[in-house]
Amino acid sequence: MVISRHLVASLALGALAALTGCYGSIPGAPAAGSEPVESMPSAATSQVAAPRDPGRVTLHRLNRLEYDRTVADLLGTRLRPGDDFPPDDSGFGFDNNADALAMSPLAMELYERAAERLIAVALLPQLTEPFVFRVAGDAAAEIEGIATPGEGVVLFAPTSRVAHQVHVPVPGTYRFVVDAFASDPNFAPGTLRLRVGQSEVATVTVDTLAAAPGAYAVDVPLEIGPAALSVELLSGELSGTTGLRPVTVLSLGLEGPADFEPPDPSLPSPRQRLLVCEPTDQDAAAGDACARSIIAAFLPRAWRRPVDADEVDALLSLYTLGRAEGLAFEDAVSLPLTAALISPSFLFRVEDAPPQEGPKPTDRLLSDYELASRLSYFLWSSMPDGELFDLAAAGALHDPATLAAQVDRMLADPRADALLSGFVGQWLFTRAVDELAPDVWIFPDFDPELRASMRTETELFFRTFLTEERPLTELISGGDTFIDDRLAAHYDLPPVGPGFVRITDAGPRRGGLLRQAGILAVLSHPNRTSPVRRGKWVLEQLLCDAPDPPPPGVDAFKEDEPGAPPTTLREKMEQHRVDPVCKSCHKVMDPIGLGLEHYDGIGAWRDTDQGLTIDATGELPGGATFDGTAELLPILSEDPRLPRCVSQHLYTYALGRGPTAADDGYLDDIAAAALADGLTFHALVKHIVTSEPFRMRRSEPEPPPAPAVSEESL
Amino acid sequence: MTRRTRHDHVSAVPRRQRFSRRAFLGGAAATIALPWLDAMTPTARHLARAAESGADRPKRLLCYYVPNGIHMPAWTPAQVGTGYDLPPILAPLAKVQSKVNVISGLANWAASVPVAGDHARGTGAFLTCVTPEKSEGGEVVNGRSVDQEVAAKLGHLTPFPSLQVATSGGINVGTCDSGYPCAYSRNISWAGPSTPLPKISSPRILFDRLFAGADPHATAEERDRRRRLRKSVLDHGTADATRLQNRLGASDRHKLGEYLQSVRELETRIDALADAPFCAVPDRPADGMDFPEVLAAMQDLIVLAYRCDHSRIVSFMLGDASSGRSFPFIGVSGGHHNISHHGKDPQNLADLEKIGIWEMQNFARLLEALDALEEPGGSVLDNSLVFLSSEISDGDRHNHDDLPVLLAGQAGGQVESGRHIVYPDGDPIADLFLSIMKWAGVEATTFGQDGTRPLPGILRA
């Protein structure tokens, strides 16, 4: 809270500073150019380093990704309740920022609903094979029509219908199937309305005849419990035809769920995991003992730490209450399990405050369990696994060699994929690929398949940095990438066959992040490229040298007047050079963005823009010149600010808090050590998790002092 | 012919009470509300309850936000007073023109600060009239919004003191606007300076929130037991939080305070909903709707929330600040925010006019639906106030004066509608909010940074 006020103050000053100059300095030439350029004071260059302080992370509510992954690991269910939660706000570029992760009545309500549902679904008997239900039309529970045994039901009147209730065993997407044909070839086709409960799920045109009845199907998401399937005849206007057009329904049924997978018999089912003893409804004492052991087994994993007898007793009382209210054993034991999932001990990552003696803040090492959670939420966005819990119980986690070994193990685990969405998706903006909405007339090639391929390309590419010991500079300079046939067509490359293929030398037009369609598209407007966004992204996300936002009252540049001869973006951006205020920042951003102009708004290569030849040459303020990405990317990848900047982003994500001046010293050390180790992702992670801020916690002065101007600043 | 019925579960609900899922899925927005109308004739029961719990004429407030400003030349009526000609963007309001006031000339001065970030700031200040503070770390400092002032006064009358509804949730990539945390761009309801109220953007979730747990088959005893058990489970959370308090520092205890407050509100609501009469509702909407369908479904659910008297105070965001949404379904292909920086380009201006008209078509449908609900003293619209505006006026200028403002409804007779009212001196919109608060019974002499009196000419003396 105190820090935020300083930030507010310094940001306000920064906005004023934009009137006279720009923070952004010069890629490829860290020394100032001829124009007055204020450099961001970084610890590497500042004269007075702030005293180091391991800091403290505010009580951290699990964000949506963390919640989903945690309950999946905890319970073994495949539900993703987090999709329903309010979006998490972010701070310092990441939505795992503890200060920004607020709690609201709405979130609480959804947590309660999610917890009830998770426990209910986890306790369901596991489906060992897909659910398939079929009833003959003439055997359905409810018939308004002409039923003939063995020959189905003829629906012929406006009120004709056939309906049957089915018990859905597990929630999921099911296929509602109707076998039917048009009863009278002279009055074909007929039209049916399919309903589940009161909801219409489909209207189908039955154009098959008795000789070859058709199977008409629609996929519907269903909850566990009774589902009333019904099929009604539509006639006249409703069906878009005239008169009655009879339809014979041979059968109706339900199949699913769509994502059914046969359970692995070597693994316990979610139900078996929870019910560690044989429940009984008969013997009250045995039931109580069983409930206690279920809670005692569940709670340390749910709360990610050992629990004491009082905590188990408190939950057991809910079971007792449920029994007293007349609930059956499983319903009663669901109450404490649900309560465990809406307790702050589950919803928040709790770290005890250091003992406070005297007015000065004190530090302490995190407990091993707290450290285990920091590790697992950093690398997996989930709870610790058995091995981490074991190491925590043994008190071994603070050992640097152990930490390094765990990093290697955890990065090799599939759960490390969470870094792709959680860290990479936000650091490099690739999460926004899911929200891309390019103008359909200007980019008719864009479709859901291309969107998916864009996302996969960046994920597979970044994953090589998790699995191979690659220097992170190759994110920019790497000549390799991953494509499938959809991207091959988009990139004008030969097809590669099914699936994604790594191409190690993609030629001069592809390879590395900055030549990937997804990132180029995310950094574009719906109808055209944005050299400014692209340039700003490089400065902000790769070099941590963000330019200030434009001063107020600045007009966006003009699109072409209708009828006027087209101009290139480069010509339009010359407007930025007229005003000295604009120029100070845009002379840094624009050349980088214009160097990427060969890639259009969805990242396809182009030689011309509106018929005008693209000029991708540029000169950076320091004097370095380039022509296109082949020359620009090496300049960027060798920029000395890159290692520190990558470190800073990953450190921010790892801790879930924004860096302050007191972190500068740590960050310099981490970047330098990682650089000495080849600047691999592994090296960076290891130096972060062994650093003091990751393993320690500082107490909070109390009460918080009044906001004041202090040495803490950007 | 054989007519058999083995079970009557399918036909348990009288046919006229059934709701087609088309209500939620109909692509042609014009037809969306229609299947409901029959079943939505308010039943005396709910309205009787409304009458018991409040005044004879229940006071409801809806605050409706549209992003990126409005093309004002096609919005502002040429004449003042009643009987003005509707400009193109307002033309869709023809059927309810007599129940709407167009208010010109108001300004949100708190948003008018010479710093970049007009969209975020205009949205943060939209209902607070307080200049939001910038920060990179996500911490926010704003004011309390007018809907929450009203909710503090009237919210206790309904299970949901207020609802926050939207059509999109927004993504969390990058900073939202020039150093302003995303919370300002995404929330217009603020319970307090640092407490934005998150909104619901999925019709399914809003539906669940309003109606899940309303099991018509459960006996009173079963419902009562369920209520007791839910509260016991929540009580455990409270106890756990209280235990944790002792181990934590001040900031962490503040976070736990948010948790405790949230649990308390949920417990209150469990009781309120349990006491509420059963309200016939349509089927649960499915996921996977496109934007016009979501908008229509959300508007339907707002009407339904009023009809069932689950809430009387709603804020609605048609999009987040500086929304980049495109409108291919009306032939507008560029992103809204981009187009709003029109540079006086005729194509951009034409597109902005189309977007404005489309927004007003939807808004008109909402007003018409509220006007179709009869209750003591007139229609629901007659008894309500519906405020509509945007975070800026002109997309190019980013100005916060000459705002596009509609105030629909007659506030139970306290507002004379059907007028175009002009305030040539740039009166603060905070004064309009003071008028709304006065009507709602909120005792306040100031609001936000510049509200000092109820805006003259709004409430009848």
C-alpha cells in the first residue's frame, strides 16, 4: 500500500516528464543520442543503490489458473471452475500479483458454488465406459402420436411429441441422438424440435425416408441428474413449410460425455482418493472415525501444510452437524470437504508474518511448506506434489542443490506448461491471441484454425527453452520455429504433413518470436499493423525501457482520406516526427515497428502495402542502421538490457509482487549469474528460487506509516 | 392413435409458463424478448412484496455504460424541450421517447485531467466523479460510485443489493490504459475507493447467481435445512479466517477482511433468497453465445432480476473502456476504439453513427421491456431511473464535457420525461447524480469532487 502511493507520485512526475523528453533509450546503443533523453535509473547505472530487502508478498489469493490447476491436482477432477470466476486483475503485467488479487462477494459466491460442485463430482462413481442410452420411440415414457411396437412413433399433429427422462451420470457434453425419417415421401421433409427440459437445443430437418432413416444429433452440455429429452413436430410457419409433414421417430437417446477417457486402473479415482476408509451409515462411531480420517487425509494437501487436531475437529463438527440433520454419510462428509475448499487456508497462500521485535522490520526464512508452495505455484501454478511435500517435511528444501534439482525436475514435468499460459502468455502478450478479432474483410484468411496454430507455434517454440538449455537471446535471434500445414500456407512455406513440425532454418522471413504470426497479430490493430505497438512492446517487454504514454490531447494519426492517394504507414508516421514532443519517444519506437512492416496485421509476409513497396529499413537513434528483421533482430538480441529485463519479468511473476528499488541489487545479481550460466531459462529460474527474496519474508512495520516521499521510486 | 403419459414431469409446468431457449439464443435480437413476454407479466405476488418492502412504487436504478463516446452530431437534438426531433442515433428510441430525457452539456470534470489515459480515467470516474489514481502495481484509489450510494440506501430491500453486469470480461494482458490499472477500465461500480465490484459477463453465471438454488421441488423444510448447512459451512470459513488473523501482518489482515466481508454478504443473501417467493424463470442460458446474443440475454436477465425483485440497482457495461470490438453484424469491420479516433474521416463517422444506432436499438429494447412490466403506479420504467452515458464524448478529442447522457424513466413521477434538457455551462454530472441520490433518499450535500447540489430541472420540486 505504501509503495503504491510512491508509484502514483512517481508516475505522475513521469507523465509530466513526457512533455520534455522520453524515458526510452536506444536499442543497440545504450549511450544517449544527440537529443536529450532521460534514461530510466536502473540499479546497474545508478550511483546510490537502495538497501536490499527481501520484501513481503501480500496474502495471495489463488488466481483462476492456479485455482483450476490446484483443484485438478488435489481432487483429480477435470472441471475448470475458474473459467466462471471474475477475471483477475493484474499488477506489474501479471495476474498473479498478490496486491491486485482482490476478494469480492461475487467471487466468494462462485467459490462456494465451485467447491460444492467439485466435491460432489469428485465423489461420483467413476464412469468406466461411455454412457450410452437409447429408447425406442414407441417405448418412450411420454408419447403423443401414433405408436406401433417395433416401428417407432409417427408424429403428425402440431402437438405430437415423444419424450423420455434420462439420468445423466456425470456432467459433460452429450450427444442427443434421434433416429427418424419423413413418414410420407410426399410430405418430406418434416421438421423436429429437440428439447432438453424446457430448452430448445436444435431444430432438425428430417429429409430421410423409411428405406434409410437418418440419425440426427446435437451436442448439449448437461449437468448431472435427470434430463428430460423431448422431440416435437414443428409444422406450418414454425417449420418453414406448409401443412403437416409427419415424421417417424424410431428412437432417441443420449451418448457421452464427449471428453470421456477410460480411467487408468493403476490410479485411484477421485472418489477413492477422498474416501480413504469404508464409509458406513449403520455404525455411528465407525462413521465418525471414518469421517475424521477422511478429513485428516484431505486437509494437509488442501491447505498445503500440516494441520493440527483442532483444525480437524473444527471441520469434523460440520460432518456431525450434517448427520444430526439427517444426511447420509457421503452427504455429511461433503460438508467439511466443501468447507475446506472455501476456507482462506485453501483460497489464499498463507505465509506467517515474521515475529516482530522492536520497531525495525525483521526477516525470516520461509517455512519449508511455504517454500514448497512458492516453488509449485511459480513453476506449475498449482499445489506442491508428493515429492515437494516430502522434502518440506524433511526440512530439506532450502538447500540450494536440492532447489536446483527440484527446478530441473519440475521444469521437465508436464505441469510446467502452466508457465506458457501464466508467464509467457502475459509477458509476451500471447494470451491475447485468444481474443484476436481481425477485420474479416481485410483479413479473410483469419479463422479459428489459424488462431489455434498461432498459439501453438509460440507455445511449442517457448517450450524448447524449458526443455533445452537454450540461451534466451534466441527467443529473438533464433532461426527456428514450429509450423503446421495451416501456418505453412500462411507463411508461404511448403506443407509439412500432419501436426506441427520444427523447422530449424525457416529462411530469412521466419524464426524467432518477432516473426511469429501470433505475436505480430496481437501487436496490430484489427484492420492494420501498428508499428507503434510493436516498437513499444519491444521496449517494454524485452528491454524494460518503456516510453511514456503520449501526452494528452494528441490526435491519433489520420487514416487515408477517401479518394486521396494511399500512403504507407511509414509516411503517416512521419507525423510523429514533426512535433518534438512526439518525436522524443517515437524516434525510438517507430523504427523498430517499421522494421517489422513486412508482416501484415495477421503476421503474413507482404512486399507491398496498398500497392506501395514496403521499406523496412531504419536507423535507431544511436546510429545503428538495419534493413528488415534479418538485421534488426540481432541488434535487439544483443541489447545489454535484455538479460536484466527477462530476469525482472520472471522475478515479478515468481514472487507475485512488483519489484521495488530494494530488489535492484538482487535483480542485478540474478541477471549477472544467469548470464554467466548461459542465460538459459533453467539458470534464470535457479538463481531466482535460491535468491533471498524468494526464500525469505520481511515483516511489515505496524501500523503502516503515513505515505511520504521516500527513496523508493521507479 | 395412442395417447399415453407415463410421467407428467415434462408437462408439469403449464405451457404458457414455458420459456424457449430461443430467448437466450435467438440471433435476431428483435425477437429475443418476445417469447418471455407472456410469462413476464408481473405476478401480483412479487409486486406485493415490492410494495411491502419499500415504497408503493419501488425505486430502481440502472446505470448503463457504452464505451468510446458517441458521434455527437448525430446524437444531440436540435430543439430543446419536449417534442424534439430524434437525431439518427436516438431514432431507435422513438417508441419510448416520451419516457426519456436527453441531457446535453454535462461534464465529468474529475475525468478531465491533462494526463494520458482518458478512457480508463473516464470509466473509473464514470459513476464516482473522482479522479482515479495511477499505479503500476494494480492498487487502485477511486471514489464510491453513485449506484453504490443508492445501494447502501436501498440495497437491503432485495437479495442482491446491486448487480454488476457486462458483455465481456476483458483480458489481462499489458496495462489497460497509460499506466492506469485495468480495474478502472473494467469497472464502473465502486463500493469504496479501493473496491471495484467485478461484473458478470456470462449470462449463464448471472442466471445461476440469480436463480440457482431455487429448487421448485424442494419442500420448505429441505430448503431450510440447506440454508442452515450452507451457513454452517461458511461459518467455518469465518472461523478459519479469524484464526489466521493472529499470524499475519497488516496488509494480509486487510485481505482477510475482504474475505470476511464477502462471506458475511453471502450469508445475508442466503437468508434473503430463502425468504424470497419463488419466481418463475426461464431455462438456464447456455455458453457459447456471440456478442449480440450475450447482450440480449444480459438485458433480458436484468429485466428478470427487476421482475423477480432480486435486485433494484444494476450497472451495465456494454464493453470495457476503449473497447476494440468490431461489429461485423452491422457491416462495421474495424475496431470500435480505432474508429472512434475518427480524424473526421467520413467513413469513420459513418461507422460511428452505425454503432451508435445499434447501441440505441438495444437500449431501446431494454427500455421497452421495462415499460411493458406493469406494477403499481405505472410500468417498471415509470418507477425507475435509467442513466446512460459514455466515458468520453468525442473519440478524437477525448473530451469529458458535452457528454452524451440519457436519463430514462420517471422516478415514480418525480421526473418529467420526454424532454431535451441543455446545460450550456457545463454543469457537473456529479450534480445529476446528486439528483438521483436525492430521489433515492440518500442524504448527501456533495458527491465526488464537484457535485454540490441536485441538478436543477431534473426532479420536480
